[in-house]
Amino acid sequence: MGRVLATVGGVYTVELEDGRRVEASLRGRLKKDARRGDRVVIGDQVRLEEVEDTWVVEGRDERRSAFVRKGPGGRHPKVLVANLDRLFVVVAAREPDPHPEVLDRFLVAGEASGMTPRVVVNKVDLEGARAPAEELATLYREVGYPTLLTSAETGEGVQGFAEALDQGTAALVGPSGAGKSTLLNAVDPALELRTGALSRKTGRGRHTTVNARLLEVATGGWVADTPGFGEVGLWGVEAEELDTCFPEMRALLDECRFRGCTHLHEPDCAVQAAVEEGRIAETRYASYRALMEEASERVAW
Ligand SMILES: Nc1nc2c(ncn2[C@@H]2O[C@H](COP(=O)(O)OP(=O)(O)OP(=O)(O)O)[C@@H](O)[C@H]2O)c(=O)[nH]1
Ligand SMILES: [Mg+2]
Ligand SMILES: [Zn+2]
């Protein structure tokens, strides 16, 4: 048995139980599965066989958990990392400016994968970043998500972040340019991950990290650094269950008059009442509506 640490162009880097790292290829049957979208990904536990100095992945174990998003084209799921214990959604307080809906999409994808995601608001050192960072932290802590403020530049919050990573396997996800790789380098400089400046023209990240990799952190734990993508399309979240992916709504569901309330237009809806009274943030409700619309379109196809 071994665990997949990296996959690049059909070569699978696998750590064996004795700690050896080997490069392996896939057995034909698994390649066929991969073409149908069922890939072997980082974090997967795999069975291997050594045939004259070359290693072949023979099969993969059931996954305990996985972070999944919609694949390109929208017809297949794309599993990013398997067997995760924790998920960190990393955004920048500024540069690039955080978009609540983008952050909420990552959080919902994390919830749908069965995890309690955590939020990291990075780049608090930048001018004018402190206020928006505190605002985000207050909002998401109220929702129930542990939230850290960090700066890879000054080191603020980096030790706390290292402590949050130090057991099991975590993944960092979030927009390109948020500073995921830079933060990991701050925790463990020996990782020497590639980082890249934002595009001057668009103010966005330039997709510096190309392949997700699973890394062992010197201070403890394993972490997957993933490539930032602009929009996470949700996979496998039905419209009817979207409200359960918002912790602050989940708590109110029994109080709506109608069972199966969509919280969009029904009377005596506890969610809409909470939004009006300011107990649910407008931005969170806006994200819910946008995701509901998307989920309903899927059904209509
Ligand atoms: N001022 C400041 N700049 C930071 C901080 N963290 C990262 N940066 C800068 O932000 C830019 C993007 O950082 P990356 O670590 O490459 O971002 P990423 O999230 O890994 O981006 P992708 O790999 O494209 O997904 C780099 O120029 C970093 O130097 C921070 O805390 N403060
Ligand atoms: Mg990166
Ligand atoms: Zn309702």
C-alpha cells in the first residue's frame, strides 16, 4: 500500500508504507476509469505491484473523504484531493480583493464534502487590509467557521496556522494569488514552493501552482497545496440540500412553515426573517441565492 503524493502526466509519486517514495504508472483498467473522470488523485491510498524495478498502481481504496468540484465542461466531477481531515479556504484581505461568493462556494464545497472548513484571511499586512480582514473574520466566526488572520510577509498568525496543520492531512484551496504557497513556505521554508506576483493588468493571481501536491510539513502534518481557480462549480450538491451547507441556515430549518422551504419566496420562512433582522449576513444569503439558481438550472437540463 502507499499514498499518492503527486501526479504529473501519468506519473504517480507514491509514498510506500516504509517511507520510500517511488514513481508508478497506472494499470490499464485504472487508466480507463480515469478517462471517465474517476481518477487516482493525491491523497489516495493505492495498492501497488513491483514488476522488475517498475511500479504499477493496481487499485485504489475507498475514500474516507474528498474535496470535489465540477470538472471542466461540467459533465464530470473533479476530485482534487482524497482522504482529507481538514480544509482551509485561503483568501487575501486585499490583492486580490475577496469576493464573498467565491469564498462561500469553496465553503459549500467543503461542507458538501463532509468537512468543517476553516477560513484563512491572508495578507493582513497590506495597507488598508486590516479592516476588511477583521470584517470577514467576524462574519465567518459568527457563522461558525474557525478563522485565522495571517501574513506570510510579517509572520503574523503563521504559528497558529502551523499548529492548525500539525495533525492529519489538510488541503489549502482558494483563489489564485491569495498566497497559499507563500503561506506554506512561511510555515516551512524547506518546501520551496513556487509563488508568483499578481498580474498587473487584471490584479489577479497567475495560476502559479499548476499541480496539486501533498507535502509533509516540518512542524507536523501533511498538506495539499492546490492551484487556485477562479470559480468552483459545485458538484453533487442538490438544490434541496444546499441550505444544509450553510451552518447559519441549517440551525433554522425546522422553523420554516413549509417543509422543503427553498427560503427564496415562501411565507413564514425563518431564513428570510433572519436575513431581514440581520442575523444572517446579506452576502451569505446572496451566495445562497446564486448557488440555488445554479443548482436549479442543472435540474432543468
Ligand atoms: N503582502 C503580502 N503578499 C503576500 C502574502 N502572501 C502572499 N503574498 C504575495 O502574493 C502573491 C501570490 O502568492 P502565491 O503564494 O503564489 O499565491 P497562491 O495562492 O499560491 O496562488 P496560485 O498558486 O496561483 O493558486 C505573491 O507575490 C506573494 O509574494 C502576504 O501575506 N502579504
Ligand atoms: Mg500556489
Ligand atoms: Zn425557509
